[in-house]
Amino acid sequence: MTIQWFPGHMAKARRQVSENLKLVDIIFELVDARLPLSSRNPMIDEVINQKPRLLILNKYDMADETETRRWIAYFEERGHKAVAINSFEGKNLQAVNKAAQEILKEKWDRMKSKGMKPRAIRAMIVGIPNVGKSTLINRLARKNLAKTGNTPGVTKAQQWIKVGKEIELLDTPGILWPKFEDQEIGYKLALTGAIKDTITNMEDLAVYGLRFLALHYPERMEERYKIGSVAEDLVVTFDHIGKLRRVYGQGGEIDYDQVALLIVRDIRDQHLGKLTFDFVDEQVEKERLEVLIAQENEERRQKSLLMKQQKRQQQQDVE
């Protein structure tokens, strides 16, 4: 599954984020708790550079709770503070302020030691489209939705939204487009609704969803569809689900388009329970293999270099 973003849009978005970095103390990087890696922009580290960052796993109410806890630990082991929230219902939002205070404690202590008066934390929310940035801004600012105008030391054109007395949010969230390293990332984003259905092949998406369930949540697929695996002949599986759920078209034939739509909606509407599509174990194994490959490549490079040196030495000895 290949999705193309307009390079001009990506460049503009990246430039906007880069320009606004100097205005804030911290970046709130918002990702989907169901796919904490696939919903990140792979260039985020390069764009944000050394700016303090808080990773916010949104929609945790829709994700596998065990896996969410593992992802938070995974990020923190790599030096990134992470919290899980549900911005739609406003759950656990207090964790954002608390974590931001912890991350910036050293900076605030330095300011106090210099006699500077503490001020509100200035933050910018960044993330890929449809991950809930605007919803989070509205939720955080629900009681104090007021623009503070030209905060001292800040460009007048920049508008800020007060969140109580502790945080000021840049009112325009930074949009960073996803970059698909492989087709599977595209399927994951589409299956969770991050990509419009109008540019998605629903049957392909349904097949990916079923195979994913068979691999990671077979007991839930068994409970919902009375099957534990996907048949080699996909028509057999679609026929089975169509008959089970009585998805018939004209003439009493199974309506495969509607079966595909039903499967995707079942996954999105949590009829198969809370699902996570990125797994810590898989990522750790991937990183381990990458390290091994890098070591092997380096060993080959060193061996090749040594052989060239020995060959040159032999030629010199002959001369």
C-alpha cells in the first residue's frame, strides 16, 4: 500500500515546525497509542534536535493496555518521557502538565537561581495528521481558551493559548507527515483511520486486518468470526464471514465489498477489543538485527581494507 504526500506540503510543514522551535520550551509529540512508532514522523528527531520533548500516546482507551505500558517503558529507557492520554474524553490530561514540569525542572531551577521569575511553560504540539492535535489543544484549554497575544520575547504575530497558569500552547499545531518505510505502516495507519478511506482499497485493508488478527489476536478473531486463521483462498474466508454476519447483496450473493467494510469497521469500532498494531518485542528484535547487520558490514569493511593494505604491501615488497 503506497501513499504519496505532496513534497511541497511536507517541506512547508517541516519549515513551520523548525521556525517555531525557538519560541517554545518543550515539544509535545503526539502519537497514536495503538501504533506508537508507525504514527511518528521518522525525521522527528532531526527536526526537533535537542529540544526537550514529551511523548504523548493519545487514544490509549482504544489500545492494548499491556502493550501501552510496555511502550511507555520502551521510550523512557531511550531517554524520552512518555504519558498515555485520551484527549477525546479528557482523561489523564493532568499527566501532561506534571511530566512537562519534571522535564523542565533543571531549566526552571537555573532560571530561579539567576533571580528570574518563573513563567508558564511554552509548548508546541507536533504530530502527523488525524492523531488528535486540535482535540488535545481544545481539551487542555477548555476552561481558559484565551489567546495571550504578544508574550514578552515572542514575535507579536504568534498567538498563544493559556492552559491554566502552567502552560501556554502555540495555537497552531505542527503537522509532520508520515513517511512510509514499508507498506505495512500504510496499512496500519489506514486501519486506524489516519488515512482517508477514499484513497484506500478496502478489501486489501480488510485482508491485512484479518491476517494481523490471526497473528496477534487469534482468540478474538475466533470469538468474533468463528475462525482462527485466514484461508489461502480469501474467497472462502469472506464467504464464511459474509454468511455468519448475513452480508448479502442482490440475488442472495455475498457482498464482498460490504464484508470488507464490516471487517474494517469491526476493528475500528473495537468490536474485537482494544488493539495495538505496533509491538515492543518486534521493534526490539528489529533493532537487534540492525545492530548485527551493522557490525557484520563493519567487519567486512575492515577485512576488505586490511586485504587492500596487505596487497599494496606485497606489491611494494616485490618492487
